[in-house]
Amino acid sequence: MKIMKWLLTLLLTAQLAAVGAPAGQSQQNPTGAVQNVQKKVVIELAQFGIRNDGTRPVETTKGINQALQWASKQGHTVVSLPAGTYLIDKNSQINMVSRMTLELNDKVVLQKEANSKEQYKLLHVPYDASDVALKGGVYRGDKNQHDYSRKETPHTPGTHESGYGIAVEGATNVTIDGVKAVDFTGDGLVLGGYGKLIKDMYADHFVQGGLNEKGAALASKTQIRTKDPISLTHALFKNDPVFELTNAIKLPQVYDIYFFKANGAFLQRLEGKRIRDIMTIPEGAAKFHLVFNQAVKTGAYVELWYRKPSQNVVVKNSEFAFNRRQGITVGGADNVLIENNSIHDIKGTAPQSGIDLEGGYGENGHRNSNVTIRGNHFYNNAAYDVILYDGRDAIVENNHLASKGAIGLAVSEPFKGALVRGNHFDGTRIVAYHDVTFRNNRMNDSYTTLTGPNITIDGMQFTNSMFAISSKTAFGVSVSNVTITNTKKNDSGLSLSGKAIHLKNVAIDGQGTLRSFTGTTPEGSIFDDLKITGFNATSGLSLPPGTYNRCVFEGAEGGKFGVVSAAQAGKYVFDGCRFKSPSTVNTWLLGEHPQLDVTIRNSTFELLGNTQAISVQAAKNVLIEGNTIQANKLTSTATELIRINDYWQRSEKADILKAVIRGNRITSNVAAIGISTVYAGTGAPQYTVENNELTNAKLALKTGDAVKNNIAK
């Protein structure tokens, strides 16, 4: 019998080693070095009192946890369960252990028992766990059977939004691959931090005075310091020697910290540290003193916290769906990759987002950092696909954000440093406040809200979408290499408000419902190589003040009144631009405002009908210089190609205070009026009309204008 047992043991060991080899690889690498072998085991349900028929949740949950502990002690690194439904106790959860993979197939369902709890977890990866993997399986919540009517305490919100499928709380090196987490009252997955208050310090913990560079007490009327050293011997600091000071009241946000050894010997001084800086405990340090540059300690308060984010987490090839609050919450994590997941149908309680980076950092929560969201598919989420609420340094790339009518991406004010590239916003909006770089994205059937500062858009394709910018600071938003295409005649185009902006190489084509470009920004904006073609010839364009270099304006056929309007207070400069009118409009470039200062130089006008190239109705200053006007399809000799005021204002007080028209070349196919000032109004000043060359066209100027060196052919 002993020989038989020995043979069976040997055979089982060989089978486990063979199973542990990665697919397509041998037990050895090409050089002959032995690879690390995963030891797999399928849990025997009866041995641990586990049921896979959806019954006995208490025994089943306890048994799975015992099995994980047993497998770890036996040296197994991969654990799986037979097919079936495992009912997980409403009052507890599965607790993962370190250096363990829970590998399940799609016929294994971990089902949370129906309950009335405001907060629960189905599976928990704790802060002291590392090298954990969850592969495959269905994690299902009790959303459809949950009792939402009860509050656990008088102080809880009663929203029942914290029922989590998988909760990672400060763990390290975690992989979630191929899982399905659905129907939870809160989130399918939460990646959070672990925090513990170690000590709070009040006014009586401080005395007046400071410390010198060697850590010795120093009299000072402008400083306070801790009376006794603060211990760093808590067990949590042994494995993770990091802490932070937070929740400072009636204290400066900057402090100096002095570290000491256990025997009291001075070790190190760090100056100018800020509240909520993550501090690493120097080797050998057992306690510290604080010094604040403040004369009094009255009302002083500060807290010492141990905080550990989840670190080095990969979430891939998974599905998060039909949860009430979020698909995934990142609520205190560093170095996270969320890739190639399907996240959809999140609906029920706010924020209702596919992914939400929100650690509550501003409310004494956890910091998010270095998060990459790549290649995911979002759809049918009620409010958002992705929220970058707080934290720093995120990459959102190559995602399909397709929750129609929702916000595809929101970058909130507490978040800093987002790179957004290669995404498709398919019927979803962008709302971004500041510190975001957009590169090579595309959007259809939606709109943006961008405020800045520090927003850069380089390379973006809009289709039937409104590109709206409202810059809070001058040049707080910069834009280049953007195309906007209108095909549906909907509310689509470019809309500017707020402060001045710089646009480079922006092309807008096609007719929107109204204007494909409107703006209310003050003077000072710069538009380089802006090209607007095929726009609505009934609504026209409403241009904000600014300098337009090498810009193109070509309208669609069909309307009479679709002017290119420069009709706001401020300075307009059109330099090297090209204007091509449809045959149907009456006027092409219209200037009209008492505080208008407009310069049109070195530009070309091609008129395809009986159209005025330039009409100025009111302005404080007009300069029209060095332009070429081609009007070769006129049928009316009454057409005025450059006009200062019009017939209907001839008897009113002149409101164009200065005008210079010089060096222009004007060609018409009939004897039209090339330049007209005769309707300038009563009391009009002397205008300068000089060095213009007119072919077929003629002058119609008021008495008293300074007229010289004009050539009529």
C-alpha cells in the first residue's frame, strides 16, 4: 500500500507540473534553465463543504476561503472550481490570498446572496495581498433581488450604491483577466486604497519654538513644533514605510520634518514639505518632529495617516455590465492598465459611469496616478463612459466611447495631466476643464465643452458635431489640425466663447442647421489657415474678432443673406485670405459695429453672382488694402463691390469714422460700382481712396474724399 501511495503521489506531481506549463511552452527555456512552474489544483467541494448548486451561502463562502488558505499552504498557485453556481454569503466575501490565481471558466458563477446591505463585497483582495490574479468566471450581484428600502445606520445615505463585485483595497501586483462582473448594486470592480489614521495631533501636542539643523530645540517666537516626537513604529509601516500628514486645521500647508532614530539620535531634516505629500520613512527612522512657521498653536490640528494605494494592476479582456453605479471605480491606485474590456449598461445611481477615477482625494481620500485606459468598448451607459475626476497622469487611448447622448469623457477640475489620443467618441460628449492633451481623436454626432487652461487639441476629426470651446484664460486652449464635416444639416461646427484662442489648420466643411462658425471671444485671437467651405448661405458665419491669416471662406449655394460677418467690437485682421461667394448671396463680408476696427489686406474675393464683396455698415476704423476682387458673373451694374454704408443710411449720422481703401485690384464683367462711399451718412469724415485699379468697374465717391492715383480700365 505504501508503494501504491508513493506512485500516486509521484503521478499527481507530474500532472500538476505539466498543467502548470504555459500553453505552447516546455518546462525549460531554450537555454535549458528551468522555468517557474504553476501548481494548479481543482478544489474538491465536499472536502470543504462547498456547494455549487446555488445553496448554503455561509458554508460555501467559508469553504472557498478555507480552500484558498489550504492551497496557499500546500504551495499551489492556481486554484479553480468545478462548473456551477456558488452562492456567496451576504455577510461576508471571498478573501483572496497572495501569490494565487483564481482561474474559473464561464460556467462558474459566483452569485452574491440577496440582501439589504448598503455596502458589500463579493470578492476582496486586501491591502496586504500581492501577486493575485482573477481569471475568467462570472461575478454576479443581487441588483435585481436586492432590498433597497433599508438603511444600515442613521448616518448612511441609503442609496445602496456600494455593493461591489471585486474590491481591490491597497493590494500589489493584481491581474483581472477575462472576468464578467454584472448586476451589482454599486460597482463591478473597485480599485481602491487602504488608509488608517495612526495619530491625530491637537494644539496641546505643540509648543512654541523650532529645531535647528541638527534637530536640537531652538527658541523661536515665529514657529511651533511638536512637544514630543511622533512614533513611526506602527506595524503597518514595517512592510510599507510611507505616510502622509492631512486634514491640517489652523496650520500652514508647508512644514519641516525631522527624523530621529529609536535612541533619539538625529537622522535627517526635510524642509518645505506640503500637507498630503507622500512621505517615505528613511531607513532607521523611528520617530519624527514637525515644525510649522506659525507663532501660535491655538486651534492647531493635523492627522498622521498610513495610506497604501492599489499598485500595479491590470484589468483586461473582461466585461462589466448592468451595475447600478459604475463599471470600474479607480479610487486610490497607482500604475493601472485597463485594456480591451467591454463596459456597458451602467444605470441606476450616480455617477452611472463606465470607468470613474475618483478617490475623494480632496476629501481626505486616496490619490490616483498613472492610469491607462486603452482599447475598451463603452456603450449604453446612462451618464458617462469615462470620468477623470481626481488624480493625475492618465492616458485614455484607442477606446470606442459609444453611450449615445452621454458624456464620453469628463476631465474634472481636480484632475491633472490627461493624455487623450486615438479615441472614437461615437455620439458621446467631451467635457474637460484643464491640463488635457487631445491627439488624433474623432467624434460624431455630439459636442465638446472645453474650458482650459492648458488644453491642447492636435489632430481631431468631427463629423456632425459641435466643437465648442470656452477658454477661461487667454490662449488657455490651443487647437491645430482639426477637421469638422457636416453631412446631416444638424447643429454642427465651431463655437468659441470665453477668452482669446489660437487655432491652426482647422477645416470646416458642409452646411449645419445654423452657422458652422460662431464666436464671442474678445479681440486678440489668432486663426491660421482656417478653412470654412460649403457653409449655410442663409445663416452665414459670425466671426469673433481676431487675426485671420491665410483663411478660406466659401459658402454653399441657395441662400441670400448668409454673410461672413465681422460684427463685434474689437479688431479684425484678414490677411492673405480667400473669399468665394455663392451666386445667391447679396453681401459676402459684412462689417458692422460702432467699435469695429477691421483690416482686410492681401486677400482675394471671387464673386459668382450679384454680390458685394465687402460692405461696412459701422466702424471706428476700416483699412481695405492690396486685395483682388473678381466679379465676372454680374448681371447688374448697380452692384457695389466695396461699399461704405448703404442707401438706407444715407441721411443718418455717419458711423464709419475712418476708412482707407487703397491698392486694390477690382475686376468686373459689367460696369458695376467698384468702390462706393456716397451713402456714408451726414457728417462723414474724409475717406482715403487711392492707388486702386478698376477694370470695367467705376468709382462712386462722396464729395471731399481724398482720391488719388486710381486707375480705371
